[in-house]
Amino acid sequence: MTLSVGTLDAAGHRDLGPSLLRVEEYVERWWADNPMPWFTDHGPGHSRRVADYALEIASIPGLPQQFALSPLERYVLWVSAWLHDLGMQSLGQPLGPITPQHQATIRHRHPDESASVILEGAQAIGLPADNALIQVVAYVARAHGTEFFESSCTFLRSMSDVRNERVRGPLLGSILLIADELDLHYERARPSLAHPTLNHVSEAHAIKHRHVLACRVQHRPGGSVGFALTTQALKGFPELDALAVEQWIVDKLRRQVAMVEVEFSGGFGSHASLSRAITVSRVPAVLQGAAPDPLAMAVIRADNARDRMLDHVRELADVLGAISARQPIAIIGPLDDSFVDLSGREDLLDAAEARLAGEGTRVIASRSIYNSLGAATIADIISEWERAAGVDPRSIAAVANSNDRLDNIIHKLSESTAAAIVTVSSCDRLDGREFEWLLQTALRRMRDELDASIVISVEPGARQRVEQFGFASASTIALDQDEVSRDLVRYMDADSAESAAEAQLGYAALKRLRDQYLLRLSGVPS
């Protein structure tokens, strides 16, 4: 699908053709002075690629003519794509240091700010003097922001008639949001060494873009629109980190697809759909890649851990709140006899650990009891803590007493000024004396002497016992139907996700169902 002056003239919109070039020139000037180095590129190159992706997504083969985008709709989509990130610039500041709070404000508020810039400066931008058209362009641009998508679509539904033609604003907004997400290319990454003010979130996004060589729209049979990524295996970049980056990219794209699919499919009269089957192929890179920033990778892993959870958003907030208040907390939920997590408590513990690691907290974790299906002892826990704390192996060999080894761990951790969190999974499976020593001595000393946050996971039957030692509790047994549906819709259509949530299958069964859909999305027969 293309857009040209001739196409617009033929459709009776002779005033729109000349504005195409004026809009592009305005965006070039807009970004000329302040390239916002704290973010990956949002300038003219990004706008051009997003506009191209948007029209390519909308080019559905075999689409009945009455559902194809009209020239006027193509114009709205094209100029909205060019203008969608203007708010990144007007919320900016002169080059130099930037606070994390200001950076977060720009990242989250810029879609709304972009709409304001368009509405207030339409004439200077090069848009025609048509108030209805200007409003639709502004709100389609605004819709590219996840937090503003729903409210933008609500407004656009009320503005469906422009120049006595139907304009499907919510459909155009859904296309733009996905097109914006698809611009993953390496051209957008800025060299972090040139801009030392980058924070870890921005560096995580730069890492993402450095890995992506290409992203292609794939039109599949039946009106299905899919996406294929080509990533590069940067030399010197660890394989596990590369896999984490790819997972981060794919999960985010699936979340965006799930969010817009109703407006997208409905706008095309159910003759088109967005596929969650996203293919990733990796090619070897010749050039040496930069070593990954550990805290940036921690940000990526934190998002991945959160995405592995089903529901438990409120429980995660409770756990993080207790940690912030330095209140020891026990995550409570049942395992079956085979150590299958029936409640999501281990996913919740993973997500809490990963979130704190992403914020720079030092995580001293023990998973030996859970991973060994209950066979581990207190000695195994101490060994994990020693490795995580970086205790000298020679000092470990010199002592055998648990209290002496604990002294070494506490001494080593006290040398660091970084905040610490100490976690133990399934610790109620220890025998009685070891469990009591863990609670009464080890964890208490770490809390008192290091001011460390303490998180454990236990069975419901251990609630009273751990509360006697001063632990607050976060239960993971209940599931919220709406939250479950929102999580599952990333992997299956909305009706299937809603049906699964209504069936109240339980956490473990829902995860098995999700894994089956993931296998299908990967092309593996279930």
C-alpha cells in the first residue's frame, strides 16, 4: 500500500498532498537541535520507518475493498506516524544530566504531549486548516502510547466522520501502536559511552536495539498479520543474555498485539487479525559487541520474570512494599508432592528477586530446597549464600560450623554499601531444628546486622510458625479472573483466554495451558 499526492488528488483531497512533504520537513527541523541522547532514537529516521511499517501492516492481501484503508485514512495514518513522538522533544531539556524521574516522565507522558503539540501547532506543522482532521491525527498519534491507547480510541470513535468520510480512528491507532513497536532496529541504539547519563532502563532498550537487524511484516493466509525478527549474535555477548533479550522483545510485542487486537480485527470487519506467532532467527555477527551492562540486563530479566507470572500483581506489590519497609515476609502457597507449584509462589519470588536486582539490590538467594525437591539441607543453603556473597573459598574450607560460616557471609556482605535481600525458597521443608536455626539465628542476624530484607516461601501450614518469628505474609492461593485473562491473552485469542480464566483451573493448570499455546506459537506440535 502506498500513499502519493496523485492518490490523494484523485480522491478529492488536493490540499492533503502538499502537506506530506511539509510534515516530514517539520519533523526534520523539530529534531535538529536536541537529539535526546538519553533515549534510543525517536527522530525522523524512526518516524519514517514507523510510517512505512504502518502502511505495510494495513496492506492485507485479499481484503474486501470496502474494508481497505481509504486515501484519507492512509493520510491520517502516515502523518500520525511521522508526528507521534514530537512530545519526546517538548518534554526534554538541554543536553546534560537528567534525573531518572524526569526520564520516566518523558517516557510515559510523551504520547499525550505529542497530541498537544499537534493540536496547538497544526498550521506550523503543515496540516491543513481542518479542525476535525487535526483532532483525529492528534489522537491517532496519541494512541501509540500503551497508557493512552484506550482513552484515545474512545475519543476517536466519536470522531468517525471527517470530510463526510468514514475514518476508523481506533483501527489506525492500533496499527500505529504495533508499527511503533516494530521499529526495533539497531539504527536506533545510541553508544552508551558517548552518553554516560544513560540510566539502566535506557541502556536496556539500547541493548535490545543493538541485537535486531530486521523486523518484517508477514501477511499470512486468512488475513493474519505476523512478524519475523532477525537478530544478531554479537561476539562476546553471553548466550543466556541474548536469549533473555529476545524473550523480552517477543513478550512485549505479544502484549501489544493482545491489547490492540479487538480494534484491529473489528476495524477490518474481522477479515484480518494479528498473529502472536512471532518468529526469531539469529545470524552471527562479525563485530565484537559491548559487554552487557549488568544492571541493564537485570532490568530485562525483571520484566521477563514478571511476564512468567500469571496474575499476582497485587501480591507482588505487597511483597515489594514489605521489602521496602524492611519487614520480613513469607510468600505462602501450596506445592504438591512432586514440588509442582500449585499457587505461583515461586514465580512470585522470582519476580520479586528480579525486580530488586533490576533496581541495584544485591540478591542473596537460595533455591536448593525447591530445586532438589526437598532433599537439600541447611548446609546447601549456606553454600548458596556463600557463592552469592562472594566469600573466599579458602575461608569456607577453613570452617565447618554453620555459625562460623554465617559469620563469614555477614562479614563479606557488610563490606558492600549496596542494599541486600536474602531469600530462601521452601525453607519449611527443612527438618525442625534446621528450620528453627534458619529463622531464629541466620535470617534474624542478617536482618539485624546487615539491615537486609528477608523473603521466604513456605506452605500454608507453616504460616503460624513463621508469623511467630515476625514475618508478614503474602498469600498466592487466590486468582483474579480478569488478571488471568489479561495474562493469557498474550498467547491465545481473547475468547480462549476469557474461557480459561472463567474455568478456574488453578495456577499450575493455567501455566500448563499457557505452555501448550507457547509450543504452538513456536511451531511445535502439542
